[in-house]
Amino acid sequence: MNFRHLVLLPHMALAGLALSLAGCAAIDAPATGVPASEGPAESIAYEVGPCFGFCPVYNARIASNGTVAFEGIRHTMTIGKQAVTKDAATYRAFAEALAPFRPADGTTASTTCDARISDQQHYRITWTSADGKTTVLEHDRGCRSPRNDRLNAVLEAAPERLGIADLARQTTRPGASRG
């Protein structure tokens, strides 16, 4: 070993120590992707299931800080995961639009119908509080009533509101089956 290597050795040791400590910090980061200093975020997620045709099938989640997570599953312009940055006001507006349909905290409920149209998409809307408690609404788009028609309008507007309209846009690929 020559003199140059001896001079660089302490710097290399410090760089190695910094990298190993950075690895430890990543292990301690919360699974939610929210920095520990901010604590867990509230969120609203909705899953859009298949219909009889080529309807987009995807999941979307907006955290109270405005971070949107999208996952295109089938018949969407984007297949796979994508993140979009909105703001806390977008979350609050979405929460307010869904508030009339939200079940009691910590429960799971389903919408009720006056009439039913078959082969429509199914939605699962999940509100998650900062402490991890979930509230769930199951909704069949074909479950018709004046109240459900208002919910359908909120859900139809959701991709544009959350900034995922281009990602969720209906796309039929060659060889893709219905549903």
C-alpha cells in the first residue's frame, strides 16, 4: 500500500460508515411512505373492479397531504404503479364530496338499490384514519337510486379531481379479454 492509499483510507471509512447508517435509516422509515416526522396520514382509497366489457380496473389512494398512489390493473392507459402529487386541499375536497356516503367510523357497509343494472363496475371505498382504523363502503355502479346516482357522479369525477384521469383512461389492448 502506498502513501496515497493511506491518505484516502480515513475518507473511505467515513463514506462506508455514512452509507451503512443511511441503510439503517431506511429500515426505520414507516411502511406508509410518510416521513416519520409527519406521522401516519389519513387516506381515502378506492378500488374500481371490472365490468362485463372493457372498463378500466384500477386502485387509487390519496393521503391527507395530497400524495396520490395509482395502480392500473386492466384496461387502463397506465398498467402498474404511478405516483401523482396534489395538495392537502385536493384531499379535503375529495373527502367532503364523499362525506354524505361515508358509513359510521370503523364499519363496512354496502349501498342499497331501488333498481339494479347488471354487469357494472364495483367500487370499494376505504377511509383510513391516522390511527389505522378503516371505514369501508362497497358500491355496485349498477345499484341505482337517487343517492347512488350522486355517488356515481362523485366517483366519475374522481380521476380528474385526483390528477389520474390520463392514467386511468380506458384503453383496450390487442388480445385483452373483457372484464
